[in-house]
Amino acid sequence: MTRIFSSGIVVVFFIAFVFPSVSVGLGSASTLSVSYGSDTVCGILASNSSQRIQCYRGGQTYSISPDLSFEVISGGRDFFCGLTRNGSVMLCWDTNFEPKRVYYNSSVRLKDVTVGDDQVCAVVDETQIAMCWRGDGNRFPSPSTDQRFHSITSGVGFSCGILNSNKTVRCWGTDNEIALEIQNQFGNISMYSLVAGGSHACGLNNSGFLVCKGRNDSGQLEVPENSSFEFAEIALGFNHSCATRNSDGSVVCWGGGGQFSSNVTNGVSFQLISAGSDLTCGLESRNLSVMCWGPGMSMNSSSSINLPLSPIVPGPCTQDNCSCGQYPGSAGFCSGSGIICQSCLQTQSVPPPPSPPPVAAFSPPPSASPSSSSKTKDWALLVYMIVGSIGCLAGLCVIVYCFWIGACCCRRKKIHNSVQPTITGGNANGGDNGSGDIFGSLSRSSTIRRQRSRVMRRQRSGPSSKHTDRAEEFRLTELEVATDYFSLEKKIGAGSFGIVYQGKLRDGREVAIKRGDISTKTKKFQEKESAFESEIAFLSRLHHKHLVRLVGFCEEKDEKLLVYEFMKNGALYDHLHSKNNVEKSSSLVNSWKMRIKILLDAARGIEYLHNYAVPPIIHRDIKSSNILLDANWTARVSDFGLSLMGPQSPDEEYTSMKAAGTVGYMDPEYYGLNVLTVKSDVYGLGVVLLEILTGKRAIFKEEEGGPTSVVDYTVPKILAGELESVLDARVGPPEAHEAEAVELLAYMAVHCLNLEGKERPTMTDIVANLERALALCNDSHGSMSSDSISILIREDDITQDY
């Protein structure tokens, strides 16, 4: 929820900004939001073990992963974002509800998030500086760091905020024309709140009157006559505006060609409202259900509909003190882990949200005084906890039942899906009813059942399945035929738990098939079993152009096989260390530009694992043989048999565990202390950097002497300024414009190989430097000092587009 209303009324015209609001526009934050491009309505659940997110689209409800406690969410075009309770993590979801971690920093926390057309903006809690990312083709501009914002909101191609200093409006964005138009129209008006729409913005001025500025294509600026602080919450769409009255929570709408008649909401009181492009949704005060209306519905504009979402929390759960009191039943709505603050404007006027339901079998003790408010609240909390416990028990029974159904109802063709959200409703396979309408057939949703757990869905699916993020299960006979019964001629390598064969499926797809060791007598059988499960679990939910895609799997007759897309150009290791690679013309990889490009591809894949997978993933076996090259020479990271999940939040610590990996690439800190972090992958990539530079294996035998590591051989010479003496002779001396790039690689490798993980760069730093190195290879006029590693992007920066 954007902190737009942040003050209590001390006297009639004196306002101190100290309490939150729930005004919600096209791109403002709240506990209820609309993602207009995909016609999705999402909310943060009330009275849940955690304040997780549930969404509605096309007649279906979706339980959104991960199961974290969110403070606010905000919807834009085709995606929405949420900010966790402690403000340290921001996640965004696309149309498939696949989460991507956009922000992760425990020391620089955010207090707000707003999503516009395709931009994401937030305010840093401590400094009040606004930060923005993404945008139409380019990074969305952020306002000057000299400006400190009380609140921000986003529209289509622009964002606006209220300055802390004088409460005036400042706007910015890729659409500077509309941004400046809105800013200039507000001028020096001191604003109490502000909400953005498609091409306009509305808010309460310091006197409490509602004003709107911007474009008036459909009458969206024609504010109804109002008195001071008559309105509280505001919601703006593309070309319409709505607001709720303080007196009774009723809603009034204007603009949009008259298609947002409030007649359909007569007699309904709302705790908060939210708008999409052509619809408005509100949270009803009586039961916290969601009602939507407007021409965006499948019905006509004179109708409304109640969505089959669970009760939504009427405000963000917080640990802060409330200047104007709490919502009734506040602790119950937050599951005892916080409270919800009541808006000072609503305290005396709007009907309160429903308190936790009473239980007939229990009544307050006779000694309880009806006039004792504290005792009454304590009793209400106790009753609510009892009801919640009963609900949890029922939920546990549902989970056990779902697992039983999943185990007993197998089909010949099965699909493994570890990331898709649980889908409830008539059609469990789809997300959209195909009509593109947010309010599709409701008859299918009348028997909706919520499933809290992720289960393996077993159903028929052929190669043409549209669900590309699901791994298809194959029959053993299919894979035997595809590999000529695993003939030696089809063998192309080995992975973490078996031999890899090239195969061709019946539909003509070329694949790589990894066959596990079927011997149950070896001690490594359990390890191979774990590797098999890890590969499926991770690759079924990871989708990135620099990660090898899992096509399917097979479990039959003690056989365990994994099917991947075929990487035509093999492993980086083979190109670097093949006996046939003797001169520059022997391989396309024998150029500095190509080697840097391959490194950049691999680094982007690892960065995705560390920064954007939810929860983050540590690969644990980064090496040149696990970097594969497709037909276009695009590098992809493979082999997730040893991978482990990292912490879901920055407050969690990594667990000590027995070290695993490959000799020569293993992080000495991990090997010695058994403490795993993402910096262990950084060390492995550092070894690969040295392989790229020298052409030598991680462990090799010197001409005179025994085995040595490429680290011990190369790092001292780089630090001594003797880089040229260790460069791969097959590639040859770098050209003038390549020399700086190669030098950057060398010094970056040294930093990656620091003995202490905290001294190593992040993958974001590595990607930024590799991008610069590649640019230097393309630009003979580049200039850069090589005295130290150039850190171009901070750890808390956002670099991922959606």
C-alpha cells in the first residue's frame, strides 16, 4: 500500500504526514491490484499463516508462490510486483505467474513499490530517494537524488511523486510530454495525496479538496463537487477516475465515457479500491470480498461481479504504532504477526472491516466488563486464534488429500511442474479462458477449491504442449529407439549422475539424454537419485536463454533418464582442451571476442540463478564442461545435479554442509569451512576465466614437474604484470582494441579467486564487466584503466527486464 495518506488531522487545516493511505491508481501500491494487460486481479490474503498473494484471471484463482508475507502489491501491463513485509525483497510475476526477484538488499530497504505501464518504481525507506527500472526499450529514468519523496505513483510512461520538502508534485518518465504536463498543471499546489492514471493524476490538496490534472479525453478530470476531505481513497484507470466517500465508504466514478456508473455499487461500503485500464475493483467492508465493475467486464457496464477470491487484508500488516488506532481484529488479519493501521480520515466515518467471527460455543466470562475495551480485544483475539487453528487443521487435511490424489491418479503421460501456481476452478490446466476477458464464465469457478501445496500434476501431454515450463515424461522404449538402444556411437559425454547420449525423438526433435547408473549396489546410488531429482526440480522451474532447457524425464524399471534440448556445439571444455584444437583456425572459439561472449552468456545464466530465481539457487559445480554451446554458439549453463536452494530472504543464513563439486573448481572456503554461499559459484567461474585466458585445464601437468592448478600457475603472473606470458597461444596476442578487454578479464579472474568469499565480486558485477569487455572488443576507441576491477553495477541494482 502506497503511503499516500500519511498524516493525522490535528486541526482543520493543519496536517502532519504520519499515517498511511490506501489510495490506489493504475500503478499505485495497495493490498489489492489489477494487472490490466493480462486482466488479472490480485490481493494479499487476510488471516493467512503468511500474507501471501492470490490472483484471479479468466474464471480461475491462483495461489501465487513463493509463500512469503507481502506488505503491498502493484499491477502494470502484463505483470505485477510485490514488496515483502521487511522491505528488503521485491518480486515480480509475469503472465504465467512465474516469480522473478527484482530487488534483494537487507541494508537498503524499500517502503513502497508502484508499477506503471512497464516501469517499476520504489522509494528507499531511509533516504526517501525514488528509484525506477525498466521502461520502453530503455531503463526507465529515476528522478534526481536531490529530490526526497513522501509518496510516488505510476501511470503509462510516467511516474509522479509528492516531495517531502514542500508537498508539491514532481513527474518524470519516458513520456516526458505527459509527465511535464501533469507537473506543470499541479504547479505549486501542496498535495496531501496523489494517484496516477493513464494520462492524468488526482489527489487531495492540503485543504482536503479533490483535484485532478492531466489530459481530459473522456472527462476523467471533471471532479464532482466536493467538500474538504469528503473523499478518501482514489483509483484511476486509463481514462476514468473513482473515489470513496469518508462518510459511508460508498464510491463515485467519473470519466470513461460514462461507462463506470456507480449505480452498480449502491449501498456497498468499500475499505479500498483499485483500478485497471477499463475496470475498477473494491474491497467490501462487510466481508473483505472483491467486487469489480466497468466495461472491462464480460457483462455490460451496468453490472458488477464478486470475484471468488479469499478475504483480502484491508491494509498492510505492520509493526509500527498506529497514530489513529488499529482496524478491528487487526492482529487476527495479520495472523498475530503485525497490525493494520486505521486511516485517520476513516476512523470516525467509514464502517469498519468485519471483526473475526464469534464462536457460539464460547462466550466471554461473566466477570468481563462490557466497557473494558482492552479485555474485549483480548477475547476477540483469543476467539480468532481458535477459529484460525481449526482452519489450519482443515487446510492440513486438504494438503494430505491432494498428495494422496497426486500419488494415486497417475496417467500414462505425466508432467512434472514445480513452479506453476496452483490453479483452482473448472479447468486446472489453464490460466486464461482464452477469451482474454478477466471476467470469463463464472460457472466454472463456482466449485473452486484451493490447494496450498505444490504437487506433481500427472496428465497427458504431447510434444506440442503449450506449457513449455513443464517437463514431459517419456516411455523408456521411446528413448531407447531415440538413441539406438544407447549405442556407444550415440555417447557424447557424462554428467553428474550418468552418461549422456545424443538422440532423436519420433517427432524429429534432437535431444541429449542423460542415463543414470542403474546399479543399486554402489554407495553413490543415493547421490545419483538425489541428482536426478534435483535436475527435475530445478530445471522444471528455471527458464532462461542461458540455461539448458529440460525437455522431459523417464522413471521406469529402475531407469532414471533426463532429456534435454541438444547443444549442437558441445561443451566449452571440449573446444578449449581438445587435442584437435592446435591452432587459431581449429575452432571458432579461438578468438578473444568469442571467448568473452561465451563467458558473458554463462555469467548471465548464473546471475539469473543467484538474483532472479525464487528462492535463489547455488549451482555448486560451475566448470567449463558444464557450459554448453548451442547451434548459434550461445552458451548455456547445464548440470544441476548438485545445485541447492539458497535463502529466500537476506535475513536467513546459508547452512553448513558437506562440500561437493569438482576438484580444481571448488571454492577453498567452501571446502575448508563447509559453508556454502553464492560466492562459491563465483570462484568456479573465476577458474573458467583462467581456462579461457590460458587454454589450460583446471588441473594440468607442467612440462617439468607434477600436476598444478591453473590458479596457482596463472594468478601470480597476472599480479606480476606478466599476463602476456600465460595467454593461449592458439588465439594469439590480442589486437590493440582487445588488449584492454583481455586485461579486464584477467584482473576480474583474480578478484573472483579471492580466498574469502566476501572479497569476491557478485555475479551482477561480473556481468557488467564482461559486457564492457565485449564492448571494448567491438570498439577500437574504447578506453579504460586496468588498475582495478570496474564495478559498474551495485549489488542492489536491478538489471532484469520482464
